[in-house]
Amino acid sequence: MPNRRDFRVKTQLHVGTKCRVLNIFNRLTKDYWLEKNIEKYRQLIQNRVPCFDAASFLNWYAENFKPRYYLEIGVRRGRSLAQVLSQSPATTSFGFDMWIPDYGSKPVDGILTINPGPEFVLQELRNLDCNKQPILFKGNSHQTLPQFWSVNQNPQKIDLIFVDGDHTYAGAKLDVDICFRHLSDGGALVFDDISHPSHPELKQLWKETKVRYPDCIYIEHSYGMGTGVAFKPPFDHLKQFLSKDICSQSVHNASDTERKRATDISTNAKLPVHFFTIVLNGEPFIRYHIDIFKHLSFKWHWHIIEGVADLKHDTAWSIQNGGRISDELHRCGLSNDGTTKYLDELEREYPENITIYRKPGGMFWSGKLEMVNAPLENIHGECLLWQVDADELWTNEQICTGRAMFMAEPDRTAAYYLDHFFVGADLTISTPDRSRITRNPSPSRSRYALAIVLRFTPRSPAI
């Protein structure tokens, strides 16, 4: 049997899942509750909170297991259906709801929302490019579910079931019991609101359910209103998933396939990354980066600008402090430590992914601004423009997570990162007060916080 603790950790820590959920939320029609969900997910991602709820679990399960059939009780505006069908578009899905018009409203608290009905849900999914539409049933699930399964042509076993309907003890028990009878071997049942303060009977029902079906594996989390999940034996798919160790804390210890699964958290989105590095005498650090970039599963390009930046314009400030460019630092305006030869070899090996920029005939660059602006004419669409200094040590996970956060929040234009400076053996300089930067992430607030990732389009001004 799979280790419950290992599995719980894997479902909680995968920040990529939360980024996918937020991205989908941002594309749905907003109401009061969805706005609350969006804000909570932003905080979860920013703070890397280890938890899961119904939305993140459904997204995660659909992404990793691609269920053939999915059924949910309590569709409302389609938030949960969107998570499954966005990640597993070939899934055949069924939704059951009464679509009470003002469900979710709390007039006494000034919360007014609408529950438009099945056609609204279908349109929401079309807006997400979910071409395989669900089959929706309007009515009381205590009648519509038995009717559904009384038709032999309907699937009698469902791989993934979400129960979020009747919140009375008796009503929820009817839904849970009939769904367990029709849960596929190896499938998963999700039960929502097990920690809801207004419905303590659901927590009691969940406890009893675990006793009635002791052969299942159960995981749960109290985040939000609480979510419980039951995995029905056999557990072959879970064992395969656990053996791949996709949530390894060390990306470098994973195989190429595992690394790709662990870090490619946005396979359906298209947002290329253009890395740029200005370098003079970058050995040995310059050799580190390609081993990270070549494992990225999205489109990327590395622009490397080599040479001496003359003490002009943005670098002219150094002259008054005695700054000068000595001949010992370069060879005809380029590196003299082997960097030039290495870059030439690199460009020959990765001609589609790497471009080298140099001044002709031993000329110097007219300051660093000219260097960083050199690649812009070769960038023809929206992308992330990512500064990578020659001696920085980025990881695959950091890059993919940062990219996913930009996709989850399309209005974001820049990202600040906190640096750790390695200044000697077993000696680093790190940010003394991270909370200060978190509250106001501006370079003026700390010399350790740098804006080194920009959302860029060809219409953007020069850097």
C-alpha cells in the first residue's frame, strides 16, 4: 500500500498545481466568492503554503491521472468542472445541481450573487476552450443520480467523483453512499466542507465513511472549509505516481522525465522565456546555465552579450572613483579566460536557442544599457525577459515556478527576487529582513531585492 504520509506531502507542496488553479480562476466570470478564491490562492502561492482544497486536488488529479469519467454533485457556476476539464480535456463529465437562483448569497452580510444555471456553466467552459462539454442534470441529486445510473448506457463506474451537494447529514450520506457504489476500482472520491463550521455533521459523516470503507486510503486537509479524499483500491496508479517522486525537493536528483513533470507546471500555456546575460570573463560560472535551460519544457532562448562595457552613460559614474579599463581584463574587447571559445561552442550546439552578441573589431560596448538592449530587436512576441548574471545559480524549479506565477496573474509585469550572496567557503550574505521586502518589494527598500524578470512585448520601451 502507498505510504500515506508521502502521498499527503506530494499533494500539498506542488505549487504548480495552485498556479494552474489560479490561472483558471482568473479566466472565469467573477462573483463575490470567486474573487475571494482568487485572493486566497494568490496568498497561497506567494507564501508557498502546504495545503490542498477541492479545486487544487481536482486540478492535480486530472493533470496526473486523466480520468475517463468525472462526476460532480454541486456544480453551481462550474468552478470545479473547469479544473478537471482544463487539465484533462478528453474526460467525459457529468454534473448534477438544482441551480437555486440565489444560492451563495448572504443578504444580511451584503453578499449578493447569482447562480445562472447550466447554460452559463457550458459557456464558461467554452471560454476556457474546453471542447468536450459536460452533460448536466438539473434537479435534486437524490432523484437524478438514481435515474442516471438506472440507464445502462450511462457509465456505471466513475473514476473521479466530487460530492458537494446536500449539506444535511442524511442528504449528504445518500450522495456519498451511492457514489461509493459507483466509484471505479482505483478511483478517487472527493468530499467537500468536512470542516465547515455551519455543518459539523459533515465532519461526522466523513469519520463514519472512513470506518464504513476501511480498505480505502484517505487524505484530508482543513484549509478553507476542509476537503477529504478517498482512494479506492487497487492502488497501482498511486504507486506509479509515488515512485516518480515528482515533488522531490532536489530537482538535480531527479531523472530528466521526473524533472520535467515536477517543474513544467503550465503545459497548456504559451509564454516563452528570453534569458539575457552580459558577460566578460565568465568562467567557470558561465558553464552552469545550459544544464538548467536545456531541461525546460517550454520555449526559451538565451541571449548572451559578451564584451567590455565602456565607462560611458550608465557606467560613467565609476570614472570619478578612479575606474578604468585595463588591457589585462580583455582581449580585443572580449574575454581572455576561455569564455569566448566556450560561447562559440555553445552557439554551435544550440543554434535555435542561443544567440551571441559582440561588437566588431575590438570595439567596446557604449555602456551596459547598450548591451542589454542589443537582443530586443530579435524578440518578436510577448515573453518573459529574464536577467541571468553569469555567476548566478538558478534552478529549474525556480524558473518554472516563476513563469507559472506570471501566467496565473496576467496583469503582473515584473518580479523581484531575493539574492543570497556566496562570498566564500561556507559563507553567505542573505537578506536580513525578508518581511520588509514582502510588504513593499521595491529595490529602494533593500539592496538585496532585484527586479530581474519583466513581462515584455515588442511595444515595450527599451530597458
